[in-house]
Amino acid sequence: MVEIPDKVYFKIGEVARLADLKPYVLRYWESEFGVLRPKKSRSGQRLYRRSDVELILHIKTLLKKRKFTIAGARAEMSKGRKSLPEDVDDDTATLRQPPAASPSESAPVTVQLPPDPALETRVRAQDELLSHLRSELEQLRATVRSQGRIS
């Protein structure tokens, strides 16, 4: 059972132990999942917030338990789905044991993540940047085509 201590910031080693991952995996996930952006101290140490730790646990669940590829997990997260698999309780960010129930009684459990304004702001900013970059790319393509370099 993983319980997230009541702290403001966590260092990468602490997060790695909580999530049972190697620190290099967390650094790699930062490059693959744009929403995962820990702050950095003046010395360059990564400082994860509780919401970052919860996000890491969610990513781990998608990749390890639900067997998503990184691209699939990224797509799942970008759909804005806020439900977690039944073995993750996001209120306390603890992994729960599945309830002992007969097969006829089992039903999927959906847990709603609380809204994270900082995360939503980052996603909107990234969407705007992506839109701007696409626009610039189209302008460059048009310029190159007009010069006869691309058909």
C-alpha cells in the first residue's frame, strides 16, 4: 500500500520509492508526458508536488497494470478522462486491495479526480503552443512550395 506523506515537495528519490520506480524512469516520463513538469530547485533538484506524485501513480497504472503503450497512455490522458482503474483510490492516493465479492456482485468502480487548475492551465498552454507551431509549419511549407522546392 502506497501512502503519500503530507508534504509540499518531494525529491525524485522519494517519488521513486513511493511509486516503486527508478529515478531514470521518472525523468524519462517527464520527456514523454508533457503534463509531468516538476519544479526545480536552485541547485537543479527536481521537486514534485503531491499532484505530480498522484499523476505518476496514474501513469504507472496505465502503463504497468492496464498495459497501455506510452502513446496510448498519453492519448488516454489527453482525452480528459478523469477515472482511474478500480484498484487506485485517488482521494488518499493509496492502492487498495480489490474488495472480496462474488463475481456476480463485482462492478467497475470509477473514481473522479479532483480538478487540478494548474494541470488544466498547463494543458491549455501546451495546446495553444502546439496550435501556434502547426500554424508556423504551414506557413513555412507554403513559403517553400512557392519557391518550388516542394511539390
